[in-house]
Amino acid sequence: MFVTERRHGDRALVWRSTPPAAPAPNTLWAPGAAERHPSDGPEWAPEFTIHQLLRPTTADDAVVQLAEFRQRINTTPAGGALARFLQHRPARPGAELGVPEPESLWANVLVDSIQARERVIAHLQGCQVADLAELSRNYPGLHEFLPTEIALALGVAESTATRKLVEAEAFTDRLPATFAALHAGDITDRKARAMHQGTLDVTPEIAQQVERDVLPHLPHSTMPQVHDPIGAAIIRRDPHGAQERHENARDRRGITRHSEPDGMGTLKVFSTLPDIAAIHAALTAMSAASKTADDDRTADDRKVDALVDLCTDVLDTGVWREKELPTEQRRRPHVQVTMPLSALLPGPPTGDVAQLAGYGPITPAQARHIAADGTLRRLVCDPLSGTLLDYGRTTYQPPAALADHVLARDQTCSMPGCRQPAHRCELDHTEPFRPGQPTGGTTSAANLAPGCKHHHRAKDGGGYRLDRGETGYQWTTPLSRTYLRPHTRLWQPVPEHAPVTPPVPPPPLNDPDPPPF
Ligand SMILES: [Zn+2]
């Protein structure tokens, strides 16, 4: 409310507010509860404040305004009201006011603002968790394809969307106190996720005991200080469950890969400690065995090279433990590189970019290195050439040349964001093939699209629709939301201006006298 107040002899309209009472510690948010969290409302924050009405004219005024602002943002629960207070931060006092120690005063205002914004961010993440959990319980489509819906909406990888959903379900189901702390802005999203990760393999009862033990310490702990107490609390609360926890965790073993800048990538192996020790011991021994007198590679370099050699040997022979490797699109498993013809020629870099299917851009030099041992296939980068490969409605199984064309044209699965290389996908008729019928799609380049197993199923039975248009593949989700995956550009003209060639450094001067220091 606004009240009239006398300040320095003048009457002024001043906003007076009483910070709302902090939520009682035991009022945890529960799924399905009718009440909203106290920080969601009521909307008692002012539309505008004294700071916008009156610019301070004296040092005292400026100091009082900033003190009031700091008091408000430090005591208001995280939520819409706090966000609005932050929008109305008073301006930095001008030098003419002569505020004492202005740098220190303003730095404190900034630190308080940073803290308050951190609480608002955590609160919004808590609100998003609640939305995800509610959507997960009420999604009208097949639950299996909800991560696809979220991934498309947020422009994130489907694995990220899956993680968000799993965490949202866990927070609102197994970890209500962690969720309440996140929603109140008391702990960050990373700390909440650490609690989820740490308690994945314990019963809900033990998870909630661990929450009670650890949660009060989390607001002021750094991330390394978060993991240890969670681990210790689990051992204390569930001393007999170690083997069961290990077996549950073992069921989640897997390999993840990430593209990194500069044509690099990371492979992460999650498995039991004995497995990791065996892999490391073998690579260390292979690294030592591969060292020669003139080898200037480091031990780590040689370990990586040994692992790569091991895997490329399997790909080259097509046999593993006397078993033939299964084929992918009638070819043995392989890596696929696409590059402009001009990039095949060695020489100074021109700005040409090559693509490693399913991973991303690499330099022409890297592409030439891979192509040196591979089969080269000439591709004409003209979408019209696809019509020449139209084999009509008489054939369902695409002929090899047609399949090759589609795989090379699209490079990856046709779902936006999915990086599954096309040669590991299934070739799908965009408009279904109906043998012997006058209607139905053709087995032609224009009607074939690569879809990984998961996204092929999303289209055939998962409620998703795929249309191929002029500009790309258009996907329509079960909620009738549409997303475009533009056609893959295999070739781009090099930049108009040739890249600047770095100057060759001059040869060092052969000066026998060291410079004076
Ligand atoms: Zn896919």
C-alpha cells in the first residue's frame, strides 16, 4: 500500500509493504495438493515503487532506498513478487549525491541481487518440475513418446528431456522435501539433482530419511560438499543395502558420447569398478606395448589410439569373436563422412566443412584422413536428382542405390534434434506404401525418410505424423504441435572472402648476447 510520509521536511508518497510470512517448514508441496505454494501469490508486489516515483535528491535518501530494496529482496520468498522487486531496483546513486563508500554500497546491492535472482531461478526450475510431473501424469499421447514432445518443445536432446521427466517424477513422488526446497529457491537445481542421483538406488523411505539428514546443510554447501554427506547418510541409514544398491546401479551401465569443439569428442563409460579397472589395465598395457623408440606420443595418447585400433580392427574385419557383425542398411557397420570434392584435395584450408554423420562438422584434413582407408562415393548435391531413382509402387524394399541416396541425402534420423546416423536407421515410407492399391506412397527418394527405431515407432503407432515438404521434414506431435527439420545441406559454398592465412613468424634472430634483464 502507498502511504504519505514526511521525509526531510517534505511529504512523499512511499510504498510500505510487510514481507509475507515465510512458509512453515512442514508445509511441503505434495502432488495433487490444491493449495498453491505461498511464494506463488498473492500478488502483493507493487506495480511500481517509491524508487520510480522519487529519484533520491540527497545521500540519505539514496542510502535509505537501497537499504529498503536490499531488505525486501532478502526477505521476500522466491516467486513472482521477488522477481518484480528485482525489476524495480533503484538506479546506482550518482556521484553528485556524495553517498559515503558508494562502490562498496553498490557492490552489496549487486551481490544481494545475484543471490535473489539465484533463488528466483531455482524457484522457476521448481515450477517447471511441477509442470513436467503434471504433464507426465496427464499426457494424452503414449507416455513412451512424451520425452520426444518435450525435446521438440525445448530444443534439447531427447536424453535431456528424459532426464528432466525422470527427475520431475522423482522429486514430486520420492523426494518431496528436496522439491519443496527447490521450489522455495533454497537450493539450486544442481543440488536437487545431486540428491536425486544419490538416492536412486534406495527405497523411498530411506530416501526421505537421507533428505531429512542432509537437506538442512545443502543451501550453504558447495557441490563437492553435497555429494559426500548424501553418500554418508545412505550408508548410515541403509547399512545392509549396499549389494542391492550396487546391482541396481549395475543395471544402468552404459556408454554415452558427446561431440566437443575442434573436431573432438568424448566417450563416457559407466560400469562397475572392476570393469573400469580391466579396461584401464588393458589400455595401459597396450599403450606400453605400442611404444617405440621414436614415438613422441604421450602414454594417454597411446591408450586412446590402442582403444581406437581395437574397435577399427573389428569394423574392418566385420567379425567379432568369430561372429559376423550385423549389417546396417545392407552394409557392415561403418562411419560415414561427407565432404565437398574440393576438400579432397590437399592444400591450404579454404573454408570447406566436412561432416561426420551423426556427430557434426570436422575439418577437411580429418575427413581426408578417414577417407584414405574408405570407399569414396560421389554424391551430386542436387535434390532433383532424386526423381531419377523413382521405382514406382511395385517395389517395397528400396533398391540399394535408392537407399544409399536417401541415407546420404539425410545423414541422420528425420526427427529434429535426433543425431542417429541414417545408416543405423530404418528407411520409412513417409506416405505409407500400399501394395496393389491405386493410392499410397511410392518407393522413391521423395517418399523415403530415415527414422531411428524409436522415432519410426513414434510415427507408426505413437501418434506422431511426418510430412516431407519443400523446406524439410515436418513432424506433428500428438498435441498437434509442429516442428520442422530442415533438409540437410551437404555442401555450402566456401566464404566469399578467403580465410586469412596466419603470417609465418620470422625466424628467431641468432643473437649471441642475451637481452639485458
Ligand atoms: Zn531418431
